Amino acid sequence: MFKRILFLAAMLPCMIMNAQNMENILSPRRQGLAVIAALEAKGDQAGLETAIAEALDNGLTVSEAKEALSQLYAYTGFPRSLNALGTLQRVLQQRKEAGIHDNPGKEADALPKDYDALKQGTAVQTQLTGKPFNYSFVPATDYYLKAHLFGDIFARNNLSFADREIVTVSAISALPGCEPQLIAHVSGARNMGVKDAELRALPALLEEKVGLAEAERLRGALQSVLGDSNASVQTVDFSVWPKGQPNTAYAQYFTGNSYLAPMDGGIANVTFEPRCRNNWHIHHKQVQVLICVAGRGWYQEWGKPAVQLVPGTVIEIPEGVKHWHGAAADSWMQHLTYHKDVQEGASNEWLEPVSDKQYEEANNLRP
């Protein structure tokens, strides 16, 4: 039988912004708009249901929630927008049955009879981009952008221009492969009145409420627009292999944060944040097996070159061999681990930490 690993540890994450400071920078209402927009784009209906209830509790009106999710059809498509609106409708009904009376909010004012959507939309788009913009390659799309998106939709005044860009930036952060549009809308958000401090508060919020990949995508865009320092980090999809919970019991044997998700049969999935590694250690009277499943990391035996861990790499660590393993400097890493050939009296011997010099030497081996 496999023996459950005992040596994993982590400190509590320190990357999440203090909640009180977050509220001071980004109002609870705008936090709600950002989170439901990102979850709509991600297609996470379960998460969206929770986020909608929280946003309504924190002051978002029903009208504002409807408007944000309706606007997103232009960015994420009708299927995701309609799914999200269905979730909103279900949440409102459940809350009504529970005796919760949500603020309906103010509906958008009717447009004047002589309203010129193309003219107004052209002005709004110019404000957003900072200069006149014409998509002459596809004139029809240029018209749709001006007359419909920035004319008809942005003209609805139950959300401000700044609100709408908070919604748009957050949603595009959840769309892989749309980085150029994300960068453009981060820049546009500033032109529409979103403060730099609010934009900088969004990644921590998305990391806490939506996911790491979404937060990292936005951090990259902020680096491009605001010049913020941000080292590119390879993320992993925690919906495939769970991140698990921080394990603080053995924190003294780790550098950085790791997470543990126990699985059946004595197997555990271990997640390491970038630069996280365990101390040098030895398994006595047992053999440890590592199977990398996501991200990139390193395994090293004493006196030997480090071996890169990538998905599919399998390492069988002989009994009595001094070694360490952990994530690369610019990547999260997940591996499965278990013990085999376990003898009576099996134990783990924890040794000195892996020094920064030893760790950097390992990372320099990357092709």
C-alpha cells in the first residue's frame, strides 16, 4: 500500500491584497462588477452564482447586474451572456423566495428621438482609444463597433463609461489569446475615468475570486500600459489538478508556498508557487515517486545536475538519496507523489534549505 506523504508544507498565501485596502481602492460595487464579468467570460456558472449574490449584498443593483451581463455579449458572445443572465435570474428568484429584497436600481434613460448612434458612438470610441479609429479593413465591423457597441450600448446610462470598462477589462482577462484587446482596453479604461489604482487592484481581486491565470493575464497588460514591474509567470489550470489547501504543518522545511490535495490510494497532488522548493531531504526505507502533471519545475540529487520537471516527467527517487524538488522561478508546478517499497521504520530526514545560489544554478539549466 502507498504511504501518504508527510513532508509537504506551505505558508499562507501573501499575494492577496488586504480586504480593507481593496475596498478603499476599488469600491465593493465595482469589485462585484469585475468578478461577475470575469466569471461570465470564464463560463463558471457556479462561481458566478456566488459572486452575483455577494455583489448584490455589497450594493450592486439588479439593473446594473443585468446591464453588465448584457453588455458582455459584445465581448464574450451571446451564449455566455445568456447563460449568465439565466444565472442572474435564478439567483434573484432564490433570494426573493428567501425574503431578500434586492435593490432594482435605475433603468437606463430613454434616448432622444433624434439620437444619432453612429455619431455618438464615434465620439465615444474616439474618447476610449484616445484618437479617431476606423476599421477600414471591414467597414461593416467598423459600423457595428461605432453605432451599436459604443453608440447603442454605451449610451445606456445605468452604468458609467468607467463602470463599463471595469466590466470589459475584467472579462477579457478571462479570455485566453485576447491579450492585444486586453492591453487596448486597459489603456481605454484610463481614458474613460478608471483610476490607475483601481486597475492595479484588479489582479489581486481576480486571483482571489476568479483564478490565477486571469490575474496574471491582467498583470501582463498592466505592465505593457503602466510600466509596472511584472515577471511573466507560467500558470496552471487548477480545474484539471486541484490546487488543494495550504499545509502549514511543515512550513519550516519549505521555501515559499505550496499546497496539498490528497487523493485516493495515498497519492497526493502537490502545487508549488514559482520559486517554491522543499529543503534537501532523504527518504529512509522507502522510494518516492514524482509525476509532474502541470507547469515546470526542478528535481535535483546531491552532487548531480538538476533535472527539469515538465508534464509527463516521472522521477523515482532511490531510498537514502539526498535531494530536493520544487517549481521553476517563472512557473507554477504540480506533481503527484507517493511512496513505494515502504519498509518498517520508514522515515523522512529533513536537512538544510536549498540555498538561493543552488536554486539559481538549477534554473540556469533551462534550455
